[in-house]
Amino acid sequence: MTVPPVQRPALIVADRWRDYQLLDCGDGMKQERWGEYTLVRPDPQIIWPRHGSTSSLPDGSVGKASAPAARTAARWEGWDGFYHRSEQGGGKWEFRRPLPEFWRIGYQPLGLTFKIHPTSFKHTGLFPEQAVNWDWFSARIAAARQAGRDVNVLNLFGYTGAATVAAAKAGATVCHVDAAEGMVKWCRENAALSGLAEAPIRYIVDDCLKFARRELKRGRTYDAIIMDPPTYGRGSTGEMWRLEDHLWELLTECRALLTAQPLFFLINAYTARLSPTVVANLLAELLHDRGGTITAGEVGLPIQRDGKVLPCGIYGRWERSG
């Protein structure tokens, strides 16, 4: 069996934001600017010290930080919302001033606008590191459209629909699927904010595996597939999803949904149970007879304070050659 060539795992960085910035990281926390509001949230990967915090200074050095370190510490004090994690699980937000229930930020390179809302489980409704994937597939969709081809995209585990909106903005017809009705509604709101209220988007609340099987029976096909499978999850009627049990099954159903000349297949993941190499191997096994090229690696965000990159997840891309 001949498999598509796999490029070495690569780090790709979402560095074209204006309305979002990852300001600083350290001591298990990250400080971010979301438009005009600054939020501090936990991130378990940030195990290095925070510069300017007393916990990062040697014993006996408290109060003796340099002027630059003191300024850094002061910047950390300038937050509007701080998420406190509970030892019992979950957590809650502390706000220093009243924040609106939601606000908007834009991703100017693609002309997109998104609703931001700090949720009880620390997220805001947007994963800004994914902008580097939006750029990638938007260019492929736009090129296909310029060549006169219609492009039909399936977005599974679509969450609040940033990828759906990006694909629609590039000219694709999109089917957005998520088991949570609230997330699908949020996607519809993001589409409207980006001027896509009348775009050809199907909004589906359903279990992704069951939906894929039904689409196959209906004879529908897609030119591109995007998915962000969780480690665990429940379908719209309580079906249990387990990554290790169901991912390959879902992938094979999705393979059968591809058109004869597909454009791309994108897998994103935020679970430690998958590595870039594992995702590349899955795509190679799945699309071994389709040619094309596979790339896998990490997605990350640049840290403004010191130029480091915070890894935020992994990706695997298959794309058609030529």
C-alpha cells in the first residue's frame, strides 16, 4: 500500500491577529487581550515561571525585582476578568468591573467577526490559534472557487462555528454539525456578525457519527471535511462518544462522504491522547489511495512579552496535490 507523503511535524503560529493578543504566560496562567478586555485564565501546559511574580524569584528576593520585572507584574494586575480554578473541579470568574454579556472581536485578514462570552468552563467561545487553519483552508476554497468549482464543506464538532464562518466567507457551502444546540445557535450568530446571515450554511444539532451515517444513506458528498473531535462527549440524545472507540469509525464514514476529487481533510485535536504523528498516521491510512500530501504538527500563539510560542493543540491536514 502506497501512502501519501507525510511532512515532518510542524509548528504553525496564528500571528495575524489585531483584536486578540496573548500578552504573557507563566505559573499555569495566561493573560490575554480580547478586544478591549483583558482576561487571565489557567492553562496546564504553562509550567514555566511568570516573570515579575514573587513565585518566580529566588528566596529572599521578594520586593527586590528589577524595574522591568516590576512593570511586568503591574501589567498582570491590569486584568478585567480572572478565572479561578476550583480544587473540586471547574471554577468561576472574578470580574473587576462590569463586563458586557458578550462583545465582538474581528479577524481582519479574512473579514470575520465573532461573539466573545466568558463561559463558566473558562472558555470564551473562540480558539484564536485556529486562525492559522482558517487562513490555510480559506485560500484553498477561494482558489477552487476562482477555478469555477463549487465547494461543499462538512464541519463536525463545529462548536461556535469559527471554521464554518471562515469557510463560508471564502465561498463554500457549509454543513455545521454539533451536538449542543447552544453552540449551533452561537455559530448562527457568528455568521450574522460576519455578514453571512444568508450564506448557504446548514445548521445541524446532532451526534456527528450518526449524522455522517445518515448523510451517506442520503447520497450526499463533500469536497472537504473539518473536524475537532473531543476525548469524551455526548450526542444530542445522550449518545456517548469516546475518542479511542469511535474516531476511526467516524473517519471511515467521512471517507465515504468525500467526492471523487476532494480538496482537503483537516483534523484538529486538544486531547493528549492524540499526537501529530498519530493524526498523520490516521490520515495516511484513511486516504492512502487518494494521493495528496499530509502535514501534521502543533498550532500555537505568539506570547507578546517574550516571543515564546504557547502550543495550543495539534492538527493534521491532508490536501489534494495540484
